[in-house]
Amino acid sequence: NSFCTLLVLQPLCSLICTPEEHSSRRNMPSVMHNQVATQKQTAVKKGPRKAIASRVAHKSGIVGAKIAKKQSQQGGAMKKSFRWRPGTVALREVRKLQKSTDSLIAKAPFRRLVREVAEEKFKAGLRFASTALDAIQEASEAYMVQLLEDTNLCALHANRVTAMPRDLHLAKRLRGERV
């Protein structure tokens, strides 16, 4: 189709233009009867995509409010709120806690508990150094994490993913502790 238009337009162009203008035109190729016409492809600059703008607006919550307003006006069903699949958030939390080195239990409640137990077992007015309480907390957290790892292994051995009290008792018995 474009080949036919070139054959028709080329003689007309020579009538309209002077020979110098005709030879200087580069986007009109000269066509001979045995050759196929080729055209240069020019790059076309595209504007920004709409998906990016909608993603930015979606993150800020503008789009959700607009959609909810439109649906409520139309009387359609409300858009279902997004939920992570079960276990995804738990695994993310586990990975985050494994990366961190800070204590898992809050310091103030743990210190109160240690002081209370020490007061019951020993004598009143017992004092602790701050570093001693930190050492007790570090040791107790390490013990609990190791015990829960063993409990998880016992649950996996029973072909379950849920840790149960009997797994905890088995882990303690295998360690040789009192149950």
C-alpha cells in the first residue's frame, strides 16, 4: 500500500518542488521498478505510563478511597481488603527476629520478675547489679529459644507443624531435665 503511494507521490513531488529540494528530501526514497521501497523508522518519545502513577496513588491511599466512593455510589459490592496468606506474616516476623540481636523480652518486666522470684526464694532486700540482670536475661532467652527449637523438632518428627505441650515435655525429657 505504501509502495503504491510512493509511486504516485514521487512524480507529483517533482512537479511541486524544485530539483534541489527534491534531491534534499531524505524521507522520500527514490524507487525504481525492481527495488522495494524502504523507510527510515523514527523514534517516538512516549509519555509516562499510567500504571506508575496509579501505583504511587495506590500507596498513598488516594485510589482506594476513590474506588470505595464510586462503588458505594453505584451500589456495588465493596472492594475486599487485602490480607496476607496465613503464615506469611509469621515467617516475615521470624526472619526479622533472627536478624536482630536485641533482647526478645522487655527489660523492665523481666527485671521485676527476677527481683520478685529472688525475694520469694532467698531473702528480702537482695540487690542486683545491672550487668547481672542483663546476663540472667541473656541466658534465659538463649535457654528458651533452644528449648522451643527442640520442641519444634519434636513436632516435625510427629509429622505436625503445630508445637504442642507434649512436644515441649518430650524435648525437656530428652535433655534430661525435670518435667
